[in-house]
Amino acid sequence: VTIPNVAMKVNDIITATTTVGDDNGDTYGLVFGTIGGFTLSSFNRIDATTYTVQFTITEGGADVAAGSNIPVSLIIDDTAGNQSSEYNTAITQANDPIDANTPAIATVSFNPSFGTLKVGDTATATIHAVDDETGLNASSTMTINNVEVSSTFSELSSGDYIVTYTVSEYDTDIDDDTEDLPINLSLVDDAGNRSAASTTPDITGRPGVDARTPTAPGPLTLNSKTSSSITLNLGATTTEANFSEYKIFYKIGSSGVTEANNLHSSSTDMNLGNIFFYGASTTTIFGLATGTTYVFNIWAYDTAGNKASSTFEYSTATNYAPGSPSSLGQFKSGGAIIANNSWTNESTINLRASAIDADTSEILTFYFEIATSTDSFIGNIVLPCSFDENWNDCGTKVWAITSSLGDYSSAPFIATVTPQLIHNSNIGYKWRVKACDDNETCSVWVDAGTDPNFKIDYTPPSDPGDLREYAKTAVSATLKLGATTTEANFSEYKIFYKAGSSGVTEANEPHSSSTDMNLGNIFFYGATTTIIEDLAASTQYVFNIWAYDAAGNKASATEMTLTTASASNPPTGSFSGADQKRDGTGAVDISITLDDPDNDDTLRARIDYATGTDCIFSPPLDPTIDTGNVSDSHGSPPDIDNNYVYQVGTTSGWIVTSPGANTVSFDWTSKTDEPLASGYYCLQLTANDGLFSQSPLATTSVYIDNTAPSPPGALSLDNKSTYSVDLKFGATSTELNFSEYKIFYKEYDGLAPTESDYVLASSTDNNLENILFYGATTTIISGLDAGTAYSFAVWAYDSYGNKASSSAVDFTTNYLPANPASLGQFKNDGVTVVPNGYWATEDNVKLKASAFDSDTSEVIRLYFELHTYNDDFTTATSVPFGACASTTAWGACNSKIWLETSLAGDYSIMPYTATVNPANMASSSGGYKWQVLSCDDNNVCSDNWTEFNAVTPNFKVDFTAPTAPGQLSIASYMSTSVILAFGNVTVEDNFGEYKIFYSTSTPVTEADFEHSSSSDENLGIKNYGTAATTTISGLLSGELYYFNIFAYDQAGNKASSTETSTTTNTLPTGNFISAVTRRDGTGIVDISIQAADIDGNNAQAKIEYEAGTSCDFISETKATLDEADASATSTYGDAKVENENDYQVGNSSGWIVTASGANTVSFDWLSDT
């Protein structure tokens, strides 16, 4: 006799195999037998030497340790009744313990044992086992408040075990006073025996539960604010059956308020203690700092301590005080500034100031207070005057002006008041200003400056006496002073004059205390005359005198005229300078200085020239003078007319010499007169006043060069790169006054470069300053664009700006490689695509990219940067440093950049394509990302790195298979289904799912029938979602099935367990033996049936009937059978009848027994009923 070498527990049905001598076709029967003290049944023939027999592990049986003897007693017989001798050889195997005693729970106690748990709180249940049994385990299902807690199970000691229950939102609420916290706890021993569940109520020994967090209250919003308080609008109320109170927390800042910050609660506003705020809509928080930003949020609490805060914090600032007024100013009515401590001659003054206020919606009022400089400020802003109130009518001497509602946080409000009819005062006035907002928060007073700020005198002096002629010369006039003015705040006298007979004004020439100090005294310091110098001879002048006070008030006398004496002296003239411009125009800058002892204002000048430096003017040559470019030192330049003998100074504009010498500057356009000049020339000057010419005449010499250099030879290409070209010089220029070469260039457009284009000059390459290039043969031009055609030409210049250019040449710079394209990632076979974001199951991935380059001969380098998903990419597009070979191992490449280089070739039409294959990559569930940069052998790179895909990671790596899951075991089976018990879970960080494959043949493969997470969601959870079993349905009855479980990770790696098998239950068979109606009028039908089950399972039968003989049972009716025990007989056993059951014949009181073979059962149908 043998049994499976497995552990056995209570209610397990064990099939033992009995090997007998050849039965020669006779079927043996069971006479008596026990294994481990458990009665044997269902003795079935398998073949001539093999029989099976079953026994059930029943509660209270003897436990047998693994490896110990399991006693056996078995007697069988043949059909003739011959019995075997007793077989009693014990069974000893290493892994077949019998545990026939189920553990039991003695008590369950809770900590805490009272009160109400809120969401997130934890309660600990201590389970004490009967007989202090140790080594027990959690059952697969243990619940507190209908929440699974078996995962929290742990053993303490001495038969004590604990589980913990943590309240989650929407668990069942339990009233601590009236309701019990439900439990369903059981223990399992190592054999799998499960204790009866502990479900006994204990209202007084367990806590209640409040698993409903209040709903979030509505967000707070601003109602109003002052500089020290904020009134908030309360939002929507919470929904909470066990409401306690609201609390508002706040702090300085704009975000991040917590319950650790300042508190505003029902202790400061009783309305927060009511779920509906007692109907209030606002609450006010006091004691805040002025102009400070605060952040607020509201929490709702229930009596258990559950809480919820509003979804949105609210941040606002208390009212800011207006900023101190600035930009203070005082102005006349026309807008002229009145400087501090200055006079104004108006009785109205405009006072101005501005201020900002950080509040974005504000009304500002400015208060301007004025006092005489010897009085004190009062500061009464309670009763201010209108902004333009008269001085006498404003008792407070405070003028106010108010802004409109607006945002003055960045652009200030500018306030202006206009007090009128202010009294004259030579001691002056002072003023100050402050700004207040509509919350009555004010700035400090700001003073306008050092006192007094302004003084007022709007009464003009009396008219001074008229001037009279006293004496005169050709260049001066002595005037007799008249009566003095009357003025308390006298400043000075001023005499104004001009050439003419009338109409002198203050805009004409002045003669004042700066030229005659006596005019600075109201009594002329006793003087009676004053002299005016530097007048012109034979010229009529008009004069008048003005008296001024300190405020600028004035009065004038009656004007007078006087004609100066006639001239009698010739003028003088000299050259102040003569030099040719260096701009290539040929213009010669000439400056001459003329004077006349008689201050004659009708001077003119003649300019002549001659070749050489001998200054022989025989005949003199007439220069062409530029009529549009003349200036003089007196500010009234003369006219130039080349048609006059005296070209400079004509009737349209003479050279003026009053009050002194006049320097006149103009240009000789020498290239007009001497286009090929190259040498020295002599200039001659003749000055004339209409009567006399200067003597002697003045001369000077000047060097003139109007001849251009010879054209230099054209440039040629020496070398080119991406951003520069090396140009080879051509033939040099010929030029006596050589200055430098310049190379002009531009992007090619079919036209030659001009001097307005880009330039390379001697300031960049000093070889260009030498006519022979200092022997150099090339120059470099940098800063060009890649892949661009340019035109170049060289100019030669002399010292005077004459120039000549070479012919233009055209060259194209090296192209940048194109941005990498056609990026792809592949498995190591180089063919299988790894889609973006997918898993790779190898430790290397092939990365591929392509790039074009428009240069027809090029070497391209592709740099592949590969990083873990959370590292930063390189952004610089310079040649990367430290790139690794294309197959370098991941860990050995510090730069994380892999390089492939092309051969020299033409990649302008067909791109260069490269693949790198970093090896030995680490598994990563976070994954990797990569990008590519293309560069050429000129060490320039594409405009941008090209990312494979902006959605990262681009791929993840896992090449390690999960560990094999534990072997499935048969928990139970029926005719068309099997319940499989899970074994140990797999070990896998990137778990995907389990799949169970099954078949009627072995070995089981993934091509067989599948049972996966689409059928049982627990197979999608690594710990099976704490489930212990899974059910596979749709099987064939009486069929041997093989099962195996596979574990898969997200990358597709897999591992399978060991197969397990079982045969589904075979369906029972049944047939009628007879059915005969009695002839006694009772309507009773005697029925005999035969039932059999190849598995020997107990059976039951349903009896139905319908009229007729078609037996299609479209409208069948269940037969009423005689339930009397005497009316039902069985071949063996005692099948019972119960009409209330769906199957009337056979029930737990007496099954149709089939363990010994087919069983014939007879009973009566009460057809009359």
C-alpha cells in the first residue's frame, strides 16, 4: 500500500494505491481497512494488479510527523468471498505528515478597545489560540470591518498573534456606542488546517470607525481688507454627519499653508463652530502686518478627527500704506520750474507730487500743507481745502486732491494742487505733502526741501529813466543813465541794443552787471554813465534799459538811437589752416581769420592758388569753393559765390568783425580744379572792407593728392572651412601715399561687394597696412555662415582716401552636417524594432541614425548619447568630448556618448548611416533615452541634437527572467472545473502577470489552453491579490488534465513551475430498471432506478414526468415521491427521499451510495398527488 508523499490535513481525501497479486479478471472488494487510523472506502480496480482506495482525514485523528510510521490495516476479498490476510506494513515517507487537529481561536482583543477611529488610524487585534498553540499562520482571508488584514499578520509568543486594521476612506462606519466592529479571523496551521472563523460581536471591547472624511469646504476668497485685517468670504460648507468645526490656518507667504501655522478658529469666530457658519458668509482675521502677503486655507473637521482642506489656498496682501510722496515739484502756471528757495512772480503756484501704492485697486488722496517759512506746520488733514482754493479762504492751509479708483502699484498717481492769490512774501513759504488711501492708511509727511521753498513777488519795479547819448567813437558809445527805479526786491539793470533804428528787445545784445558792475545796484553805485564797446563803425544802433526784481518782474524806459563814427583803417587777414581731407573727395579744409580795427561788418576775402611752394601767382588760379559748407566763429557765416572776385563774403552775407576777429572755415574742391593733382600748391588770401585791402597779402601751402592707387590683383582661394576662408593675395598696388588694403565681402548675389558690405581691414590683419603685405601671401576671414557662397574683393587706399578695387571672386564655405534623421532602435539582431517606450530583453540595443552633408567630399561622425531616463542630455552642439567606440560596454563609457565615423565620401545625396551597439547595459525599469549629433572632419556639428523620441524613456531593459512560481496544487475538482491552489509567488521587480496553461497531454506548453488575468484578475498581481486559489472551468468530465503556471515580467521574460495534474470528476450514470403502476387504485407507481459513479462518489436523483410517450420533457413536472423510509430501499446503503430537494432521492441523511458499484434504489411515485 502506498500513498502520496505529501502533507495531509483535515478533510483531505487521500487516494492510496494497492498492489495485489494478479486477480485474473476477478474484481476484488474491500472487506476492511484503515490507514493512519482512518477508514478506507471506494476500493476501485485499475488493472489486474492495481487498485485504489480512499480515506478522509477526519478531525481528532492521530497526528503523524513527517518521516514517522503511518499504520496500515487492509483486508480484501474476491467475488467468491475469499479474504486476504491482513496487510499491516506501515508507510514511512519523508514528506507525508498527518495533521488531523484543526487550530482554534480562544479570544480576540483590540487596542484601542473604545473610541472612534478616523481615516488613517490603526487598530491592533490580538488573537489568542486555544492551548497557546504556536507556529500558526494567517488564513488567506482575514477581515476586520470587511477589510482584508491577513497581510499584516505576525506572531508574538505563547499563542498570541496580531493583525492590524488601518481605516481607509469609505470603509464601513461603525458607531462606537451602538454598533460592533465586525471581524472574521481564522488561523491556519502548517498543514493547512483552518480554524473556525472568529466572528463573535464585542461592542464594548472594540472601537468605532468613522471612515468618511468631511467633504472639502469651498475655497476662501477676499471680501475686504485693511492694513491690519483681512475679511474673507466663506465658501461652500462641508458635508459631514459628525461635524466638529472649521479652522482657518494662515501664514506670511503666497503658498504652502499647513496646520502648523497661525490658527483662526471657533475660539476667535464662533461661526466656525457650526457646519453652516450660523448663516455667516464672512470671517475676519485681525492683527496682521501692513502691506504683507498672507496665504490662507480652511479645514473642516469631524468629531473623530477626520479632516479635509479646501482644494485651493487663497493668497492676498493686507492693505499697503501709500508710498512716501516723491518727485515733489513747484511750478509756475505755464509749467516753468520754480527752483527751491527761488522767487516766483505769480500769486498762483502749482505744487506737484506722486506716490505709488502696492494695492492694485485704490483711491489715493494727497494733502499739501503750506506755511510761511517762519511759521510751524499744523498737519490738519481733517478739513482740507479744495485743490485750487484761494489762500485767504483756506483756513487749514492744507489743499487736497483725490485720485479715481485705479491701480497705482507700478505707475504712480501724480497729484497737483493750485493754491491761488498767495500773498507777496520776501521771507517765503515752505510746504510738505503726504498721501493717504481710502482705508485711511497714510504715508509720512515729506518736506519739499530747505526752507523757504519759494518766495513771491508779483509787483513789477517802477520804470527807470531814459538813456541819453553822452559820447561815441567808431567802435563804442557812452550813454548817460537816467532816473533810478523803485523796487524792494531789486535784482539788476540790463541795457539791450542792436543795429537799427528801433524795436530793441530783451532778445538783442545785452549790456548788464556782468560788463558794468554799476548796473547791479539800484542807485548805479552813484555812477551817471556806462560805456558799450565793440560796436561797428558808421552804424546806427538802438538802445533801451530794463529794471528787474528778484522775482523776474521788470520795467523798461523809452528806447534811444545813436550812430557810431566812420571807419579809417584797412582790415587784416591770415590763414589759420589748410589741409586736404582724407576721404578721397579732394576737398581742402581752409580756415582764415579776418579782423578790422574799426569793427567793420562788410569784409570779404579773395582766395587764389598756384602750383608748387614758390607762391608765384602769375597768373593766379581761381579755386572752386564749396558754397554749401561754410562756418565762422561769430555764428553768422558769410555767403560764398565763385562768380565774385572776392568769393567769400558778398552782399548776401559779409564777414562780420564786430566785436572782434572772425575765423571763417570753408572747403576748396580741388578735385574739380586739379583732378590729377599729386604735390604741393600755394594759397593766397586778400581781405577787403570795401575801401581798403589788407597789406601785405597772406599765403600758405598745402599738399594735394587726387590720384588713385593702381588696382590690386584679385584674391584666390587657399583653403576653406565651415565658418572661414583662407584667401591668397594677388598682385600688390602701386601708390606713393599708400594707407592700407581692405577686403570687402558679402553673401553671393551676383554683384560685386561694395564698401557698405562686411570688411576685413588692417585693424584685424596688420599685414593689410603694408603695400607689400609684409611679405604675407594669405589672410583669413572668419565668422562666415556654414554652406554659404560669398563674394570677395580687395581695395587699395592711399592716405587721402583715394582707392581702387580688384575684380570680385566667389567661394562657398563648408556645409554643416544635416541634423541626424531616420533614428531607430533595434534588438541585437539589428532587425527587430524596439518601439518607443517598450522593453528590450537583451543587455544591448542597437541604435541607428543617418545624416546628409551637402559637401561632396566629407567625413561624417555620428555621436550617439545614451542616458538613463532621468539624466540630463547634452545641449551644446560642439564636438563632444570623450566619445567611446561604438561597441564599448555601457559601464566603461564615462561620457555615455558612442561614436561611429564614415569614410571620406559624398553624402550629399545618399546619407551616411551608422549603428552603435553599447554592450552590457544594466537592467532598468526607469529606462533609457538617447539622441544623436552629426559632425564633420572640420569639427563642426549639426544645428541640433536629434532626440529619438521626446516621450521618454525610449526603451527599458530587463534580460533576467522571473523566478519560477511555486507549483500549483489541486484544491478541489468537479466534473467540468478545477480549483487550483497557488504556490509561492515569483520574485520579479518588473512583474507582468501569471498565466496558467493546461492540456490533456504532457508537457504543457504556451500553445495549450490559457487561463490568465483576463479570466482571473488576481493573476495580474504578483501576490495573487492575496487570493489563494483560482478556478478553471469548461473542462471535460472524467478527463486527466495537466496544469502549469508561468510568471512573466513586463519585458516578456518568463519562468514556469512544475506541472501538476488531476482527473476531473466523471459524471454519474442512471437508468430506470422498472416503472409499474399498482392495480389497487392508489395511483402509486413502483419505480426502480440504478445509479453508478466510476469515482464512487455519493449520488442523488431527480425524478420528473410529463404526459404522453414522446418523452421530450418540454413541460416536465417534478414527481412527488413517498418519503416514508419503508417505501425506499437500496441495494446497499439507505437512500433517503425528500421532495423539497431539487433532487428528491439521496441527500445528506442518506445518499445513493456508489462506492461499492452500481446501486439499485426502489421507491414509490404518488401519481395521484
